[in-house]
Amino acid sequence: MTYLILKNLHLATIVVTLTLFLLRGFWMMADSPRLQARWVRVVPHINDTLLLASGIGLAVMIQQYPLVHGWLTAKLFALI
């Protein structure tokens, strides 16, 4: 049960990250004043923190660790 909640949180934060990235990119190209809104500067950081925390939680829960498993090592280096 905890695994499914964590997995769904991780997937949801991925969708939110991509959506916000595209939205901010569109606003930047349109030179929109919406980019200056406080929530636009704060929400991505909160979401990305949840994304990272849920990813770490999933890795620990399924006992997959960086530098041991190649796919997780690649994701870690991509994050850095």
C-alpha cells in the first residue's frame, strides 16, 4: 500500500514538473508578466523536492541503490 502511494506521488510530481516546465517556457517566449507571480517561483521547488524525496523513498523501499544498479546511477548523475 505504501509503495503504491509513493509510486503514484512520484508519477504525479513528474507530470507536474513537465507541465510547469512547458508552461513557464511558453510564458517566457510570450514575455508574460505571469512569470513574476510568487507561486510560479515557489511551486516548482516544492514539487521537485517532493519528486526527489519520493524517488529516494522508492529506491530505499525496493532496495535499489545508486552505484550498485546502473539505471539508478544514471538518474543520479543526470540529476547532479
